[in-house]
Amino acid sequence: MRVVLGALWMISTLSLAAPAPLRFAISDSWAMPLVQIERDQPTQGILYDLMLSLATQVGHPARFQVLARARIAPAMKNGEVDVRCYVAQAWLNDLSGDYVWSIPLLVQRNVLVSAHVPPLSVIVDKLSTQNIGTVLNYSYPTLEPFFATGQLKRDDARSEAQVLQKLVAGRFKYAVTNEWALERFNQQLPLGRRLHVVAVVEEQSLGCYVRNDPALPVQRILRTLLRMKMSGEIDGIVQLYTGNGGRQPQSSSTP
């Protein structure tokens, strides 16, 4: 009996001593080079490496929860997830809860792409009424006025890769995509079939936000992200997967 009690005490002690996992949200709409998802878990990519390094430096094991994008904010609010990255405050105007934001870490460049080379660059506000390829639940602030008037109509897919596949299949003339996703997608196509950038839609500074929970090492997380950015580690991760460093967020921007 003493042996059993001793074993239980040791297990209890070890459990209390082990830091709780740091739970990260992974959007199921992300694709490489942001993240590769296999069997409902991320295995590589810019954000996977960033999050894993963050957790390691903070001293907590990382746990990844793959969720539909619309489920991430409720999961944060309900305490199911601790950290969300690759997000801008402008996307979350109705965000409720107590959170703390990091500095800008990455810059996302959304571009308008076509399967055909147009004679001139496209001016978005001159486009005729038509469907345009978009990702389900993604926010495109620059295009929202055109969606509101019906000049442009969203044709949603679950991921950027699926949007580009529909563009190649001729479902619509234009699609909006992350520039990194486009570069990765084009690598899989023959030279004559690669997609073309016809306009830059917007550039946004993105960061992470953390639940402001006393049980979480919030300030240590934020300091670590700052150090990772200032040391060049995050830009190095971007370069590893894209071949070039990350664009620098404007110092006056807020993610």
C-alpha cells in the first residue's frame, strides 16, 4: 500500500511540476508555406515553426488545435485556445474578451491573380460585376465596399489552395490570394500555366494575441515574440520556406 501511495504521490508531484501546454490555434484554411496539416495536426511551415519555437523558448510544450477559422475566436473566448497568430486587429472588430497583442511580426500581401495575362494591370474598382475567388470567412477590407454593392461577388473555398485550383479550372476570372500561397502553388504548375499577379489588393501587418489569463505567462510570451522578431529569427523562418525574408511591418502599424 505504501508503494502504491508513494507512486501516486510521485505522479501527482510530476504533474504539478510540468508546465501546462501552450495551446495554439491553427486555421484549417491555411496552406503551405504557412502550415502543412496532416491527420489534423500541423507538421511544418512558417507558422508551425514560429509557434513551436515560441513555446520552446517560453518553456511550455506546444499543443496545436486545428479549427475552422470561424471557430477560432469563440475558442479563444471560451479558454480552449491560448494563442492565436497571423491575425490583424482590423479583422476582429467585434472581438470580445480580455487579450493582449504582440508587436507586428509578419506582413501579408494579398494580390489579385488571373490565369491569363491581361494587356494592362487591372484596376480593381473598374472591374465589371463578376464573381471573384475568395477564402471562406476571410476578411478583405479593401474589397468589402465592392462586395457590399454587389460589383464583386465572393466565390468562397475552404483554403487558398482550393481558391487557386478553382481559378485554374476556370470557375472565375480573378481570385484573391496571399502572395506566399501563390508562389508555392505556381511551383506545382508548368511554366505556361502559372497564375499571374494583376494587382496588389492590400498589405497588412499581422501579429499574435494572447488570452490575458493569470494562468498564462502572458508577458513572457510577448517578450519572446519581440525577441524573435528583433533577432531576425522570424524573418529567417520566412526565408526558409519562401526563399526571401519577410517584409518589414511599418512601425506605426498595429496588427
